[in-house]
Amino acid sequence: MLLGRIVEEVVRTDGRRVLAGLIRLTGDFDAAEDALQEAYTRALVAWQRDGVPATPGAWLNTVARRIAIDRMRRPATAELPEDLEAPPLETEDPQLIEDDRLRLLFTCCHPALAPDAQSALALRTLGGLTTREIARAFVEPEATTAQRLVRAKRKIREAGIPYEVPPRHKLPERIDTVLGVLYLIFNEGYTATDAPSLIRPDLMVEAIRLARLTVDLLPGNAEAMGLLALMLVTDARRDARVTPEGDLVPLDEQDRSQWNQGQIAEGTRLLDGAMAAASPGPYQIQAAIAALHSSAPSAGDTDWAQIAALYRTLMRYVPTPVVELNAVVAFGMATSLPTALDGLDRLEARGELARYHLLPAARGEILRRMGENEAAADAFRQALALVTNAAERRHLERRLVDVTPLSRGRPGQP
């Protein structure tokens, strides 16, 4: 593996935990990011000369911390020493690492920050996304996202927002925002907005890790348990969602023997415990939907009537066009495909999902199942004009080929 690829892998696996510790050390997001970036640069030089260390993440953490401390002691204009030797590795306290991640999560979710700023900052620091990737996820210009991140970090610095987990009596007022940010990170891992692969397992694993810490911090909180259950049951299908080549496999075509039954069982137990609290919420409802899919022995055994009923309930908590889209499809699967098509027509007419590729993709799937190949092809072409994920694009292209008669040529051919 090329050295640059090795450093990228270390960034993906260790960068976020190192950054969290640097923010605690410096008290400044920009200073922490600068120190980490300098450590990456030093790694490229030192590892080329000396070889990759046995524990590259620990090497990166030690060097980044020394850079940060050196910069805090020196004037901003002073030059850094030329010596690129790594100092002796410092042993990290595992509990401190987890505490740092929780501190960072709650700092990003401080109520003094605007909701969009909270999400962007969390995706940047906890998710490790670039400004470009966040902009694509928010469907906005990159410059807008960059300014949002700058303002959020300035607000934290100027307002003296503490880098800490708030006192227990203040946790309930912060929990909804925390869960929302974790949900966003997990979803970005589940279907990456701007990546060659369909999923980013590192983001899914990180979201699950933080969700576990949140449940431990607030034992008995039904929605925290519901969110962790949703993540576990959904992530259990990860290996079956993509082929070895990285192509998307739809839920109804997945090999269910590849699903992680241990995670499904754990998620189901968590969901049962959450529902026993008789305090329903949107994450518990979504977890129940995911559990119904996961408990069906085959796609044909899916309890679409129950899923449609749950989506109708979810609409009362989250009355968004995206949830409505899922509700329409579920109701159509429970009743008839023309019913689903009528619901999609009403959604499209409102124009709220005009730039959302899954609306025409869903239309194409319904039409394909109805045997309306020409109309399905038009819908898939519309979806292809909007999709950003490469794996989803390849899936839609295959669907388009499936419904395009040979006499009319293949996509891209005359």
C-alpha cells in the first residue's frame, strides 16, 4: 500500500479520537485541527524515512500533542523545529478517549450554536467529513458551509463554551440535539452523500459507539435506547447491502443469512426496553420498522401493513416529505402498487422533493414492478440526473438497462 493511502487509513480510523483529545488540550478547534494536519505532514516524511510505526494512531496522537503544546508555548510567528523524530509514545487512557468524544459531542450540540452549525461541526469533527462533503450533504455551496463552520468555532471560542459533558440535571435539555446529530452521522455512513462507496462503515461504527456512551450517560432514556436500537438493527445488514465489488443490493434482494443476528437481537432487546417505558418517540418507531424488516424470513414475508401503520405514526412526530415518501411506498406495498403511484404523484406535484433522487427512483421501482418499463425508464433517468453517490448511480444505471428494450439501445448509446 502506498504511504499516502496508509496515512489516509490512519486518518479514517484514528483521526477523530486524536482530534477530540487535541481540542480538550488546546481548547480551540482551529488550533487542534492545525496541529493534527501538521502531524499528518510529519508522518509522510518520518514514515517514508523510518517505516510505518507499529501503532501509527498512537504515533499520530503523540506527535500532534507535542506540536499543539509547542505552538501554545511559542509565538504564532515562531518556526517549528525541523526535527521530525517522533517522541516516545504516550499511553492513552481508554476512558479519557471516550470522555473526549462525549465532550466533543456535547460541545458541538451546545444550545448557543444554531442547529445547522451544530450538525456541520459534528460532521466535521466527529465524522471527519471534509467541508465539500458536508456541503453536498446539506445541498448548499461549499463556501456557505465553510462560513458556517468558521462562525461555529468562533462562537465557541468567544462565548467561552466549555468543552465538557454538562451536569446531569442539564442533560435532558441537550439530549434531543445530541440524538439528532448522532442520527445524522449514522445516516451519512449508511448512504454516503459524496463518496465512491455506498457506505462509510467508520461513520456508522463511530455513531454506534457514541450512541452507546449516550445510553450509558442517560440510562432509561427511551429515545436514546431507541436510536441505538435503530442503528444496531440497520447496521446488521451492512455486509449484505453491497456486493464484493461495492455495488448496492436492494433490501428485497439481500442474502439474509449475511445479516448480523447478534446485532439484531441486541437492538430488539434495547427496543423492547425502550418501549416498556411507555414514552414513544420517532427513533423508537424507526427502530420498530427496521426490526420488522429484519425479522421477516424473506422479502415476501415482510409485514407491510404494520410497517405502513408505523410510518403513519412516525408522520405525527416527523412530518417531513421524506418520511411521507417512505409512508407512501409502504402503504402501496401493503395495498396496491397503483395506490403507491398515486401517492408519489401527489408528492411530486407539491415540489418539495424536486431535488431528491429517491422520489423518481421509488417511482421507477413501482413502475418496474407494474411492468410499465417505458415510464420506469423515464423515472430512472430523472433519478440519475439527481443522484450523487457513485454506488447508487450504478444501481440506477442497472435498473435503467433492465427496463430499456434492446431495440431502443442502452443508456449512453444511440
